[in-house]
Amino acid sequence: MEQELSLPQPQEVVAQELKQQKVYISKVKELLGQRYLRQPLAYVHTYGCQGNVADGEKLKGFLRDMGYGFASCKEEADLVLYNTCAVRENAEKKLFGKIGELKALKEQKPELLIVLCGCMMQEETVTEKIQKSYRQVDLILGTHVMHLFPQLLHQALCSKGLVVEAANRENVIAEGLPVQRESAFQASVQIMYGCNNFCSYCIVPYVRGREVSRQPQHILQEVTQLVQQGYKEILLLGQNVNSYGKGLEENITFAQLLRQIDAIPGDFWVRFMTSHPKDCTKELIDTIAQCPKVCRQVHLPVQSGNDRILKQMNRQYTRQQYLELIDYAKSTIPDVSFSSDIIVGFPGETYEEFLDTLSLVQQVGYQNLYTFIYSKRNGTKAAQMEDPVPEKEKARWVNQLIQAEYAVSDKLNLAYEGKTIRVLAENESSEQDGCLMGHNSQGVLVKFPAPKELLGQFVNITVTQGRRAVLYGEPAAPKTV
Ligand code: SAH
Ligand code: SF4
Ligand code: F3S
């Protein structure tokens, strides 16, 4: 009788691999101790989205645990790590320029280690090009094997040639990775990885693989701990948070997860991105309205306001369905603000079709808009489409869109004058000494005079001037009873 082979489950493999990483962390530490008479320094730079930034914090966590300190520039570093983004061609071109610059640095300092990871490293054409023409690189680490960083760095430290590990395995969830957070009061929490949507222009599903959700108890545990440590703002991350929960044993929607997070005791804010309009439910909008800790800001990328283009983009909603959602949110959450991503100049888009996007932007009244000129990504469906409109013309359309958006957001900001709003003090303002800056629940930038001691705290600010992209204000007088 044929015996069925029972292969270990992917999660078991990851658990085993994570155990091994502890051993490699010690091994690397020991090697570094022999190699340097002082603490070695790493320079880490992350490109791309918040999800990549969150990965960068984990890579830094590993580096810290392996004994590295952090340098503020590449010239001071013993290890340079670029965590790359593949979403637009320009970003890729720039990155190749950056890797090129490291050649001279490595010639001056032959023991310099160069590590590349992130989404670009999931593209075969990129890794091939690096192997052929950028021989200064020591380690290429794909996103699916990020949790093997100590093991692979150990290999790179022990070998002379380039180490490449960008295997296209399934997305796995590696819990409990070390993390070196950039801020003591704002934290990102990834709730899922990958994307299943295959919007026709987008490379993310190819480089990041299929969607997987983290177990809700792991997310709740992480947020609870962060709040206990004093974090004031939690950013929940996923390429399409609205499909959170699919494939999990437990029956749970993103709205339900949000409710459970809102119920965690403490004074903190919750934001999330990104919501895909096709999966954005009325349940989610009702949840935002009913959860006081959830910020009154919905980032709902529309990409285009024209039905033919939306169809070509494979976005799976129409202009009308999108506007209905916006109307429902406006009537359910009275103080809501919206933001969006827009692609201008999708292959075959006409000026008339672009004007539909322009009118939608005016109709919705976005507080913030992120506009991109279409960038061809090989391997995607849109890359096969005719794209006759010249880049210069597309740039003209984008400018027109930006001007229209200014008119909308200037008006929204002016309406803030005289109002008192709650703001998280996040940074010192670069504009003026003695001033801090932060955002309100709606995601608007606010600048105000206040002492540094207030960083990381919520403050009430009375807005004195509502300007383009920024509100200026004064700390509100304490209430007298
Ligand atoms: N998951 C998110 C977006 C992630 S990528 C969502 O679905 O909304 C961030 C933004 O980059 C996208 O919203 C889109 O506006 C832009 N983008 C993606 N691919 C692009 C391309 N090929 N050219 C130009 N912009 C692109
Ligand atoms: Fe790209 Fe679409 Fe996935 Fe967003 S939802 S990451 S735009 S494929
Ligand atoms: Fe870029 Fe990868 Fe994010 S391609 S936008 S860093 S998921």
C-alpha cells in the first residue's frame, strides 16, 4: 500500500527556521566581535510604502540584536542596507543609481557589507542585473525570506561572493521578529501580507505574493503591549485591509478586528491603510463611526473617476458605487476626511476620461491626494496595452489635478480657523524654533508653539490660520469650570 507522506506545514517550517535564527544571531555577534574592535554600525534606508517601512523596522531589530549600532549616513557605516520598492520605474532607476554610488565607497572600505532587500529583490530581472553588473553587493534578501536575515548575513560574512536568497516561496507569517521602532509613540502593526487583487497596472501582487492574514490574537496582543508601553497612535497595515480575515480559521472581518482593537483600554488613536473600495463595507463605516479611538480619516484610493478606465484597471467598482460609499461615510461619520491615490495617464486614457477623475476629486472633497503618473511595470496586464499619450501631456493633466485639489483642500483648511482640535505632537517643526507639529484625527498637519516635553502627547490646539496643507494654531486655554 502506498504510504502518504506527511509534509510539515509552512507555519511549522517557519517556527523551526525562527528557532535557528536565534543561533545565527549569536554566531553573527561573535563574528562581528572578532572583526571589529568597536561596535559596528549599520545604515538602513527604506523606500516605498508603510508596509516596507514596517519591514525595515524588523530588519533593524535583527541588526540591533546581532550587535549593530546605527549610523546616520552611509559613509559612517560598516553595513549598508537598502530596503527597496518596485511600484514605479523611477524609484527603481534611482535605486540602481544608489547601488552604483556604493561602488566607490566599497573601494575605499573593502570590508563594507552591502545588503539589498524589499520588493525589487523579488523581481528576477533585478537580481540578474545586480549579479551581472553590481558586483559590490554582498547579500540579496527577498521579502518572503526576511525572517532568515541572520542566517543569510552569517553566510555573507563567511563567504566572498554574493549571497542571493529571493526564493519565490509562499507568503508566510513570522511572528515575534525583533523590531527597532523609529518612534516611541507611533507604531505600525502589519495585520496581513501580500495582495490578491491584481489591479492591471500594479506589480505588488507579483512581488509580494498571495494575501495572508495574521491571527487576530497576535494582533491584539501586539497592540495591547504597544499601548501599555505608551504608544499613542497605532497604524494597522495591509494592501487591502478590508479583506482581512479571509483564509483564517476564525470567522472575523476587518470591522470586527477594529472593534476589538478599539476596546483595548488606554488613550490612543488607531489608523489603518489601505482600504480597497471594492471591499469597503457599510459595516466598516458604521464601525469607524462607533469606535472613538479610530481616526476620522478614510484613505480610500479611487485611482480614476472614469468607469472605462476603472474597468481596464481591474478595480471592480464603478464611479457611482465609489461615490455612494463616500456619501454613506459623510452621512454616518460627520467629521470624516478622505484621502486617495490617483493614477493619471493609464494606457489609453483620454483627456475626457481624465476630466471624470478631476470632477470626482472636486465632488468628494479630499483632504489629501497622492497623484502618480502611470508607470509601466513589466509583467503586468497594463504593460501590454497601447499607451499613446506622451509623458509631457500626462504631466500637464497631473498639474491640473493638483491645482483642483488645492482649491478643495484650501477650503477645508480655512474652515478649521477658530476651531479647537486634538493633535498628537509628533516632531519639532523645522519651520520655527519652539514649535511642534503633528496631525489631527482627520490627518491634517498642524503646527503650534509648544515645549519639546509635549512630544508624544495629545494636545488641544486652537487653529488660528488654515493654510495650504497646514494648519497653524496655539495651545488652547485650559477649560475653566
Ligand atoms: N494597495 C493599495 C495601493 C498600494 S500601491 C491600493 O490598492 O490602494 C500605492 C499606490 O501606488 C497605488 O494606490 C497607486 O495609485 C500607485 N501605483 C501602483 N502601481 C502604479 C503604477 N504602475 N504606476 C503609477 N502608480 C502606481
Ligand atoms: Fe496593487 Fe491593487 Fe493590490 Fe493595491 S489592491 S497593491 S493597487 S494590486
Ligand atoms: Fe513598493 Fe513594495 Fe510597498 S512595491 S509600495 S514597497 S509593497
